[in-house]
Amino acid sequence: MAETLKKISVNNIKKSLGDPADLIIRSITLNLNDKKLNCSLVFIAGIVNESDIENFIIRPLQRVSPTTQVINLMAVMEKEMIQVKSVAVIQLYKDALKDLLNGKTLILLEDIEDVLVVDTSSWKERSLTEAEGQRVAKGPLIGFNENLATNIAIMRKALKNEQLRLENYTFGSETNTDICVIYLDNIVDKEILAELNNRLAKIETSKILDANYIEEYILDQFLTPFPLVLTTDRPDVVTGEITDGKIGILIEGSPYALVVPALFLQFLQSPDDYYFVNGGVTRLLRILALAMAIYLPAYYLAFVTYHPGLLPFDLVLSLASQREGKPLPLVVELLLFMFLFQIIIEGALRLPKGLVSVVSIVGTIIIGQSAVEAGLVQPATLLVVSMSYIFSFVAPIITLATAVRTLRYGFIIIAAFLGLYGIILATLALTFHLNHLRSFGVPYFAPLFPFNLKDQKDAIYRFPLDKLSNKHQFQHEEFVRKKRD
């Protein structure tokens, strides 16, 4: 309340901001017929276009007509003199501080309570580069950057549609981070949109530093390894999802956008699936590889430890000879080297780009060869772990790779105790869990469970593009209707 009632003045602004070095106060004297009027321009250096301030604010003010009356001066300045894209009049002190910190210039006139706010913002931003989170062999290369206005402009360019709607929010009492909810009004599911707005309205936090902050606040369920919100830095992916009736969320300061609702099969799909004629075959191979990434170590452990009779005799002899003299149990070998491989990958992410390939390849080869020569591990174990990690690299979205890694550890542990029976039980539990999950009321395992014949055209296998028009529009309406009934 105190901030609301406080008078907008240069001294109060200095006091509130701590009189920082980049706070610029430019004083001008306006020569009017009946008096000289002091005018102060207040802005923060580095986040404004100082050339615009000089050319389109200061110079016009210095040429103010002496015949202008003080009572009409504010209206004349707003409508005739100031030559920038946006000019507004405010009265509240908190609004003045917010606009100032957003790169706008305040014009304060002596003995006049109203203040002019002029949009002169000019934020420094990273130039648009190739999307790194979801790289493709063919298709658009442009990715989002950290500037919200730029990302909105990219979406405007991709969706030249009068039905496009933008809803702006500000979160974080300390950071005052802007976000933008973007959707097509004619095909979006209104109940899902209302639910999203309801969850956003409940967010109470002091800071929003990345898209993940918003993602965790709007999740249906936190205790699951599976991502319930799609995260991507590709504008074409967000465009495709929005035109299917979903909702995009852009966050200031983050090059990643969020898409809701998100279904399990979306995380198995890549933009490449739609940019190649044989995209359906590629998707099938990707799904198979991800399944192998989860199950291969567990099956290896179960067959060798509990069910060697199900393996070819020659293979059993080879594995038995490799196990001779090894000090560690097979499950410990698997977990140890999976842990080492993961540490190498994590370390490579933080190395200079020129060293990543050298350290990752040389490190794995040296560690693997040294471990085999030292008699700590059998070669088959290193082969299985290496294949499992290579298979997991085909995950098109990094958040799914985290789920794959978590499931892989879980399946190994249960296979160590119960063998194939444990793998079967874990698979049933996983299927039950996937069917139980919801993303904004939509079944996470849809359209497989509940089964929807129409949506199978873009599920496990992608049909030709001319068969995929509005493929998710009716799916959302049907599921939300069932949920309501």
C-alpha cells in the first residue's frame, strides 16, 4: 500500500533503487509563456535506446512552443511531441518502478502528478542460432533465444492467423519474469486452457529463472520419471503442437518453450518424422532403440544369472568363461559401469566443445580396456552397457532420456532379484503407471490407452501427411468430456 501511495519523484526513485550508477537523470527546462518548467527524464542506461531518447524525446521537448499552456502540456507531449512507438500516462509509483526496470523512460514534470512513460527499451540479446535441444538432419534450423519479444515474433511469423491469441503473465516477486501463453482460439480446448490459467494463477514464488520453474508448478503429478510437459527450443515444434490444439508457453530469459498437454508418444516423435518421406519407419526404429535401452541390461542380467538355459549353448560357454575369476557380482558390474558412463557424459557436457569428443571417446575406451585387462569386468558387460547408452541417445527430447535412465536402473535392480519374472512384473507396473498419469486431464498414454483409432495415424507409425489434419483436436475434446462425465 505504501508503494501505491508514494509520490512519483526523482528522489523517491533514487531511494527505492539505491541510487545506482546506471540510473540516469536528464534535466530539461521548458520555456513556456507564463513560466519556466523543470522536466526530468529518468531511465536506466544499458537497457534503453539512448539514440531514441536523444532524437525523439529530448529534441522535441527542447522545441516546445512557448504558447503551450501548462494545463495542456501533458496531452501535447503525449499526442504530438514524443515520437516513439508507445507513450502512456501513469499515476501509481509501483507502475513507474516496474516500467523503469523494463527499459522505459519516465518523463516527470514539475508540480504535475501524472507521469509520461515512453517505451525506449533496447535489451541486449543473443542472436538467433540453430536449435540445440532437438537437432534435426532436415528441416528449419532456427531456435528460440532468451528474449520473449523475439520468440513471440518468431511465432507470429510462423502462425499468420487471426485466431492466434497471446496472454501475458508476470511471476516472481524478485525477478518479475514475463511469460506468454500462446494458442489458437478456434481449436484450443477451452477446459484445458481454463485449467492452465487456474494453475498459473496459483503460482507464488520469488523467482522464475528458467522454463523448468513454470513446468514444476503446473505439473499434474511430481513423483514420476516421465515428463508431463513438453519442453522444446524449436519454433516449428511449438507451431505444430499449437495447430493441433495444444497450448504453448514462452518464458522470458529461457530459450525453451513449454507445450501442454503432453502425451507419452510425443516424446518419441522427432521433427525429422515429418520432414522425411520415410519418417514413419524412422520413428519405429527409434521406439525399438529406446525399448532396448531400458530392457537390454536387465535381460542380460536375468538370462545370465537366472535363466542361462534359455540362451544358446555356445553363448553360455562364452559368458561363463568370461565370468571366471571376476571379483564382482554381475549386477555390481552393470551398475558400476553405467554409473561411470553417466559421469563421463555429465562431465563432457561441461567441457569446452573442442574437448568433448576427445574426452568422451578416449575416456570410455581407456576405462573399458583397463577394466577388462585388470580382470574387474567381463567384455560382454561393457558391450551391453555401451549398447544401452548408444540406444538411449536416440531420444529426441532430453527430458525423456532422463526417464529412460531412471527406468534402466530400476529394471536392472528388479532383474537382479527376480530375473525374468521381475522384468515382467516391472513392465506391468510401468504400464499401469503410464495409464494412471494425466497431463491436464488427458490420459498420458493416449491414444493407445484409451484406444482411439483415428489418432493411430500419428502414433507408433506416421501415416502420410495428408491423413494427419487436425489429428489431436477431437482427441482433446473427447477425453475432457469423458473426464467431466
